[in-house]
Amino acid sequence: MIQDIPGATLAATIWTYWFGVGLMVFRVHRKSRRLGGLVPEQPMERLMWLIWVPLVTAWFMLPYLALVRRSPWLHTPAFALTDPAYAGLRWVAAVVALLCLLLTAWCWARMDANWSMAVSERTRGELISDGLFARVRHPIYALSVTLMLCSAVIVATPPMLAIAVIHIVLMHLKARNEERHMLKMHGDAYARYLRRTGRFMPRFGTRAA
């Protein structure tokens, strides 16, 4: 019987998340004959991929290992399981993680064939500015960061905390790179979009141009 329900929920959520990424790669390839950015074109993104691949692998495995490995480095710390306040926080994080998965799936569906894991200089792509994209330029990345923070709260091991920091830094670098590309592709339309949106958090008090 599973005793750590928040931990098991997180593990299932992350596995489902990355299974969804795989489905998106297949979907984009079927519709456009592109690999959905699975093989980055830019040298900068290729370098980031060298970090991202082991990071994602660790993110995929650490929640599971926290459930089954009795190791001080891999198993969820005792305080996280026994302290009532922190245990409650883990339940909240598990619910938020599930919400992140659902909202990410909505974003994937909205982007459809425009979705890509990497910048492509060969395709212009559609400028999507409705739904979650109306106030946040990178809702998928924002949700990914939130899911990673939930992972750090629920698992709370040194390796998970380390990959959370690296992941958040990479998300900022990748978002900035994509913004430069979109500004180049869409010009003034994207410049106006930049002014009225936040990168990862909504920007209020501005009007659509």
C-alpha cells in the first residue's frame, strides 16, 4: 500500500507530463514533418540540451526513488513526512502539480503544430496571444517552473533542490532566447505583445494594443 500519496501523485504527474511531451513531438511531426524541436538548431540551445537531458532524466526518476530508496540523499526526509505543517504543504503542492499538468495540456492543445521544444529559424510560427498567453508570454515554462517547485517541496532532497535551481535558470535563458527570435520574426506585433505581458507572471494594468 502506498503511504506517501503526495509523493506518488507527483511521480505520476511528472511521468504523465513527459509522456505528453513525447505525444506532442509525435503530433507535430505527423502534422508538419518537423520533430518539434527535439533536435535543436541553434548552438546555444544545443549546449542547453546537454544540461537539460540529464536534468529531465533526474526529474523523471527522483520522485520515484524518493518513494522506494531508503537513502538520506534520495528518500524524502523524515520531517517532510511527519511534521504536520510541512505534510500539509506537500498535499497542497501535489494538487498544484496536477493543476499545472492540466493547464499545460491546454496550452499544448492551443499551440497545436506551433508547439516546439526549440527555436527554429526555418519556421515563423503563429503569434498566440489568447487564453493563458494573453497575459503571460511563456505559460508552459511558467507552469514547468511551478511544477519543479512543487517537486522540490514534495521530495525535498538535495538532488531535487539542485536540479530545481538549474531548471529555473535554464527556463529564464530559454525564454529570453525565444523572445529574441519572436521579435525578429513578428516585429512590432511582438514588441506590443512584450509590453503588455509578463514573462512568467501576468502583467496587469496594461491594455492590448
